[in-house]
Amino acid sequence: MQNSELAQRGLVLMGCGKMGSAMLEGWLARGLPSSSVWISDPNPSDWVKAQGTHLNAPLPPDPAVVIVAVKPQKMVEALPALRALGNGDTLFVSVAAGTTIATLEAALGERSPIVRAMPNTPAAIGQGITAIVGNAHVSGAQMDAAEALLSAVGDVVRLETEAQIDAVTGVSGSGPAYVFHLIECMAAAAEAEGLSPELALQLARATVAGAGALAVRTGEDPAQLRRNVTSPNGTTQAGLDVLMDTDTGLPPLIRRTVAAASARSRELARG
Ligand SMILES: NC(=O)C1=CN([C@@H]2O[C@H](COP(=O)(O)OP(=O)(O)OC[C@H]3O[C@@H](n4cnc5c(N)ncnc54)[C@H](OP(=O)(O)O)[C@@H]3O)[C@@H](O)[C@H]2O)C=CC1
Ligand SMILES: O=C(O)[C@@H]1CCC=N1
């Protein structure tokens, strides 16, 4: 990223909280010079302050990319500060849940190239996944640039329609929180079975991390990986009889969880 157009023209990051910081950490780790980054955030963390970026300084006149990473509720207040950069060839990438391309076009200028993206926080360690969809003014080269930028912090998938992003938000945008809660629940259950809190958390965290890594590295059907653990009439079978119950187990619970998050994304889009 050192010699890229991004490094030369600059990247503006509006909003550098949890998601903005996660992506920034990934980009800096992959060679984006901190001198090429302009951050606008009223309350930057100590970590952000220590990165050597242009922090709350006047913005460059023609940045290659502006990342919008403020909460959807802060958009109305935040976007006017970016309008002077609109309708040109600065590419805007918004990661906000539930803020539509139409809303962004209205605020930034109808001819602005805009990519709507949904990343997730594992971006901080280069293991995120981001879904992207562009408006009519995004050129092929700009779509490729957005993909390259987000590829630096994990996988990238292109969506066919903007409407798909609500489901993406419910699955992979919010999903890390579901997995962290799984770790919490497994640790609590281990404690209830008599293990110390430290050992319980160590077992739960390593099990989720190891199972995730195995699923990714082997590319094996997760159902087969599950069967590989399950001895006939053994311990796993006894556990899965509870977990996979179609009325009271994980399938209906996860279905309701993802549906609620996706519905909230659609609700935010309605304003
Ligand atoms: N967290 C996640 O896992 C994911 C988040 N997202 C999206 O990313 C966006 C940010 O979320 P998240 O990082 O969690 O939220 P945070 O609240 O952690 O970060 C938002 C940051 O923006 C700052 N901010 C508020 N107003 C302005 C402004 N006018 N100009 C510049 N900065 C401003 C906030 O400051 P202050 O705290 O003072 O208000 C805060 O530091 C949201 O739109 C969310 O939907 C998308 C995918 C995953
Ligand atoms: O909770 C939220 O609204 C944001 C979007 C996806 C993850 N965090």
C-alpha cells in the first residue's frame, strides 16, 4: 500500500471508533503510511492518537478514498463536512449499517462514487469479511480499488443488489458478537460443571478458535466436521441432541437472531 494512489492522494477516515480502528489497524499493519491517513473523530482513543495520522486536521483537497465509519444515527450531523469532496473522483466507502446509498448520495452529491460496505471487527487481525456494493457512479477501477483496500483486512465479496446487505449485516457484520457470546456461554457452562473460571474460558476460547480455523483451513463441509467429532452414542451425540433440537435448539435460535439483526438493518434504512 506504500506506493499506491491511496498513499499519494490520502485516505480520510470519518469516525474512528471500534470498526474504524479495526480497519485502520489492519491497513497500517499492511504498509499504508500513517502520513497518508486523515482521521476525523471528536473523541479519538489513545491508540488512535498514537498512530501518527493527521488527526482532526483540515482534510486533503482530493483524497483517493473517504471511509465513513460513524454510527448511522450520527450520519446527518457528520456527512455535510464531506460534501465538498463529493461529485468528483473521490471514492466514498460507507460501512454504516442501514444507511442506504440513496441517503449517502443525497448528502454527498448525486454524482459521487459511493460503495456501501459491511465489514466486521476481525478486520483488526486481517481476518474480516466485507461485502460491498457500489452505486452507478463507481467505475470498474474504483470498485477494484475498494476491493483491494478491504482485501487488506480480510476477504471481500461483491453483492448483486444493495438489498442483500441487510442479511449480510445480520450474519457477518453482527456475527462476531454471536460467536463471542458462544464463548461466554461455553465458559459459563464449563464453570457450572465445576471448572475454574480461568480454565473454563481458556477451553471455550481455544475450542471456538480451533474449530473456526479447522473449518477455514480444510474447507470441509461443516456438517462433516461435526460428524467427525461425533462418536455413535458418545458424548457429542448427547450434547448435540440438545443443541440441534429443531424446536428448542440452536437452529431456530440462530434463525431468529439473524432475522432480528437483518430486520433492524432494514429498519435503520427507513430512518
Ligand atoms: N462495530 C462493528 O462490529 C461494526 C460496525 N459497523 C458500522 O460501523 C460504524 C461505526 O460503528 P462502531 O465503530 O461500532 O461505532 P463507534 O461508536 O465505536 O465509532 C464511531 C466513532 O465515530 C465518532 N463520531 C461521531 N460523530 C462523528 C462526526 N461527526 N465526525 C467524525 N466522527 C464522529 C464517534 O465519536 P463519539 O463516540 O464521541 O460519538 C466514534 O468514535 C457504524 O455505522 C456501524 O454500523 C459495521 C460493521 C461492524
Ligand atoms: O451493531 C451494529 O449496528 C453494527 C453493525 C454490524 C455490527 N455492528
